[in-house]
Amino acid sequence: MFNILHGEAGENGELAGLLSSLNINYTGCDVTGAVLSWNKDIAKTLVAAKGIKTPGAQILKDVNQLTISDKGPWIVKPTKEGSSVGLYYVKDKKELTYCVKKALQDVDSVLVEDFIAGTECTVAIIKDNVLPVIRIEPEVGLYDYQAKYESTGTKYFCPSGFNEELENALKNDALRAFNALGLKGWGRVDFIVDTDGNRWFLEANTTPGMTETSLVPKAAAAIGWSFDELVKQILSTAFTDKKTRNDNV
């Protein structure tokens, strides 16, 4: 089965667990990888333990727990969510309190993360292939849900335009993060490169978009894969690690 279901059930391990229990092969990570990557706080902790930078953050279940420093700006986002849903950029403490309260009306916990100014980019991994880095340039400000799915002005660059050293470092970080989270088959790892050239892990995506204009197909095209070839490569991962998948349920 080709798991391309975005959102909670498709990415948090529920579908992976069901398919494993039914002994059905499927693409993407198993239950363990899904659970670890879906929870952004856990994912950040595991990746940071491998020596990869990730923005400082506080996890909150109640706005009264907020103890963040007075120096912003910050990013507020759900601990468990994808596609930049429920993401807020805030500049001052008053706005921060308001956005945390608003976010907690919809989810049970949020991350308040230090905002890192820089260039967003992403790295796709298919089997043993780490694909070229894609550099992302939103039309205005933050690469949020609107910039991803509604704006026609967001630009994507592949080749990224980064120098060879930075390109290779991002690809290496992506593979290390992928392995740290126990991911399998395929996925996409998002970073931001700050103005000093430091690389910061943001999150991992276990079910990336797969329309012909999505990011993974763009990276695949850069190495000469057609969309059909990309689909075949991903599908081939459904027939590996079967024993490992079932043992994790």
C-alpha cells in the first residue's frame, strides 16, 4: 500500500500500526518512526542528541507555564501536527501569550520555539538516495500553510544555489536526522540555514506531498527521475523491512 495520507492518522503511527497488524506491506516508516517524528518535541530532542542544532523551545499545555525569555521573536506551533497547520510568528510577549492561548484551544500542547532568521530548505530521502537540497523562498515572510499551499509567489530552487560544502552538510544532517528518528523507506527533512551559515533542524515529514509540483518530485527531477520513476522507487520500499515493521507493533 502507498501511504500518502497526510495528517494525524496517516503520519502519527495509527495507519502504520493497522497495516502492520493486518500483515500488509506499506510505504514509509513503521509505528516507532511515525510516533517519534510526529511529536515535534521528541523529534527535536532525538536529533539534538546527535549533535544537530535545533531551535530552543518550550513545550506548553497551559499558557501559565510560559517561562520563555523576553527576547523574541518566536514561532508557536502544535507539538503534533503537519503542513505548518496552526503555526504563528510572534514578536512580543503580549502577542505570544495571545497566540499560545489561541493555539491551545485546538490542540493539547504547543511548542514555543526561538525564531531563526534565515533560509528554509528541505532534503528528501528515498531508500539509500539523499536527493539534492531544495531552497525555499516564500513570497512574503514565513513559510507557513499559506505560503505552502495557497501562494503562487513562493519560489523553489533545485539546485539550491548553496555552495558544495553547505549542500553536502545539509544532506548529511538530513540522513543523520532520518536515522535518529528511526525512519524508513522515504521522507523529507526540513532545515533553516541562518545568516551565519549554521544549519538548524526544524522537523521531519514521513508522508511528504506527492503531486507533480510538490517538493519531493522537484528534487527527484533534479537527478533525472520522472514522476513515474519516483513513484516506483517509493513503492519498492514497501517490500523491505517487513519483519522490523511487524515487530514494532
